[in-house]
Amino acid sequence: MATFGEMSIREIQRGLAAKEFSAADVARGTFERIAAADETVHSFLETTETLALDAAARIDAAIAEGRLAEMGPLAGVPVGYKDNMNLTGTHTTCSSNMLKNYVSPYTATCVENTLRAGALPIGKLNMDEFAFGSSTETSAFGPTRNPWDLERVPGGSSGGSAAAVAAGLVPVTLGSDTGGSIRQPGSFCGLVAVKPTYGVVSRYGVVAFGSSLDQVGPFTRTVEDAALALNALAGRDELDCTSQPCDVDFTANLAEGVAGMKIGIVPAFMEAQGLTAEVKAKVAEAADQLRKLGAELVEVELPHAQAAMSAYYVLGPCEAFSNLARFDSVRYGYCDPGHKDLGSQYEASRHEGFGPEARRRIMLGSYLLSAGVYDKYYYPAQQVRTLITQDYTSAYEQVDCILTPVAPRTAFKFGEIGDPTEMYLSDMFTISINIAGNGGMSVPVGLGADTNLPVGVQLIAPAFKDKNMLRVAAALETVYGVAPVAPAFADGKVGA
Ligand code: GLN
């Protein structure tokens, strides 16, 4: 029998309904699997056995009364959470020494929504420190390995969330995406990975990086599982004034196919410097498959998209600088003891608590927002943001969905990219979507011809039409098949 982490949501729920196993079996089996396989991968920072077994007991009681169907779209399904999401009683470290002793006094709405939908909470997942990065190498607690090749990064910043699903430890995890942190690790690990439109999922209780850019979404191996997870996650939350009401059933049109849909191709993206031949070939192949399935391919221009990276590395650090000011060793965070005055306590605590990339972002944001400099960078970056948003609006007058690469290349080796600005290019195709606020997702389309590693294509939809991209993703899934667990971890193997 497949491990629970290899099953889809429907397969788990069918097994529960048929009493082939109980929810308690699912919880226990999942922790055994993590104990056996996660030593090599290092995706989980903490596991939550008691919470999961309590949740499982509630599901099993409902099954005994014949009420499984009422328990929600994630009933009995193991779910892991990126470690920037609060869950009462767990550590929420953001993979930073700054928060290594922080215990959540409350639960983030996105996490709460999965629990209300019947999920079994399995634990907290490794990430780049405060979500700054594209490789999970900046975690203060050591990197996560890519289950497809343990010498390589899983992508980032939600690398733990991606690796846990790719290794078949759990079927669903949550990540967050400010510039690409769900989609890029999704591509590196060969998963379905969705960044919904800004406002679809509440950000309350998710430690903020760039508040106007951050959005939570699921990692899964099937498109239907992603849609079911979104059904649980989406909706208005009184505690996040940017969240929107949502009465969409994200599974509703998955089987409709793409005949008659118009799908945009961005020629400038396909010619972008740094895009590897194998990724380019996969995107072209996916476009061709969609055309064969009856979609019409239309070339669209996003004339300001090439400025997205520059705008992001102004806006992102400015927002991060403001958000991270609360980690001051008094209100929150690590406190270096023994200082006579508060100034030196702040300085020492923040220096020791934050790693190099976090310090770089904080210094950049502080500089960019200072008097005289603000007008030169922050203000123009906001103007660029408006132009990029308008580009997407005009593109969507012609098409229902846009197809692009996710990342310029497949997963790289640990230490291979040492220069921060080169690392920033990992998100060259994903960042403009956070700037504009609409939804984007990564869909696996097999292995690259040169590296033999997973490649994802990105589907981008108009704001609050996330259903469009899921529909196209489901069509691609009929061609490429459901994303497999990484071979070294399939059928319960532990990747040795
Ligand atoms: N890699 C990008 C960065 O380092 C995006 C991170 C993210 O989406 N959280 O900022």
C-alpha cells in the first residue's frame, strides 16, 4: 500500500470511509514516515503529534457516526505548515535565531481554516529565514534537501513545504509567496503549487515579510488536491482587512478542458537572458499540448515586466524593514543579555538574531525609506507597480490565462549560487505577479532534457479568476500525469 503521504485527498478519504484505516492510523503512519525519511530531507522543524492525534480522534468519532462528509474538504488529511504560520503552542521561528524560542499564543487564520476543514496538523516546515531567499539555504537551522537530488536545493523560501510533499511525507502543505516562494520551490520539486490572488487567503497570523505582496497557498501533487485545499483556505477574515469574500468552488471546472480558452504567451519571457534551453523547451511543449487540446495561443506583451525585479527589490525590503522592526529584543525576539543601555541591547540582539540576508534586507529598506532617498526609489517603484498592473489588465482583455516559465532553470546545487543578486534572478518570472496581485501557479510538466530534474510551467490568471489557471492546470495534468513522489522516496523508500 502507498504511504499516506503518497495518497491524494480523495484516496485518503475513500480509505477512511471504507474503514480500511482510521484517521489515527493516518496520523501515526505519517509521523513514522517522517521519522524514517525526514532525517535526510530535513523538511520539518517540529512535529505536532498531540494536535494531530486529537484532530484524528474527532474525525474517527465522526466516521463512527457516519458524518465524514460533513467534516470538511481536508477531513483526515495530514497537512504541514511553513514555519512563518502561527499555530497555538508550537514554535513559530521563521527559521531564524531571532524567533527560535518564540511559541505561538494564537493560530493564523489560514492554519485555522485547514483545521476547521478537518486537517490533521503534522508540524512546521523549514524555510529561508523570514522568507528571504530562493533556496532554503538561509535557514538558521540548516538547509532542506531536494528529494529529487539530495545534493540540490528544494528552492525557496518555502523549501520545507515543497520537499515534504515531494518526499511523500504529507500530501498537502502550506507555503507563502512574496515574490515566488511557493511557485519556484514547486517547480524545483515537481509539484502543483499555487499562489492565489492577493486577498484570497487571509494573512492574519502569518509573520509578515512584504504585507502588500505576501500570499499563502498550497503545495500538492494533484490539481484537485490544490483546489480542495483552496476551498478550505479561501475567504474573508475580519482579522485581515485585505482578505476578500470567496464563494468559489475551486474544483468546479477542473474537468472542463481548455477548448476555446485563450492562453497568452509572452515572447519576451521566452527570449529572456538566463532562461535555460531545457526549461524553454518544456514551456514551448506545454503550450503546444494546450493548443492540441483546443486552446488558442495568443502572444501578449507585458512591456513593464522587465522592471518588476527592480521594483520588487525596492518595495520588498521597504516593507520587510518596517515589518521586522518589531523584533527588537523587547517586544519580540532574541535578547542578548547584560547590556546597560537599550541602544546596545537592540544592536547586539538584532545583529545576532538576524542572519546575513535578513540584515541585508533590513539595511536596504532602511536606506530606501530615508529622507531624500525615498523620492528617488520608493515612489518610482510604486509607479512601476501601477504600470505592471495595467500591463496585466490589458493582457487579460485578450486572454483567459498566461503561460510562462516558473524559474529560469531547474534546482541548483548547494552553494552553487553565492551572489545574492544572482539568487534574486530565480524569481524573474514570478515577481511581477506579486507586484500586480493576481494569481499564479506552478504545474509540473516532467523532467528537463539536460538535468533530468523537475520543470514547472507557470499559469497566471486575472485577479480573482484563479479558477481559470486551475482549469488549465487540470488539462496539463491529463497530458503529463499526476506529479510523482521523488523516485528515491516512492513506495515508502527513504532516499538513502
Ligand atoms: N526569493 C524572493 C526573495 O528572496 C521571494 C521570496 C518570497 O517569495 N518569500 O525575496
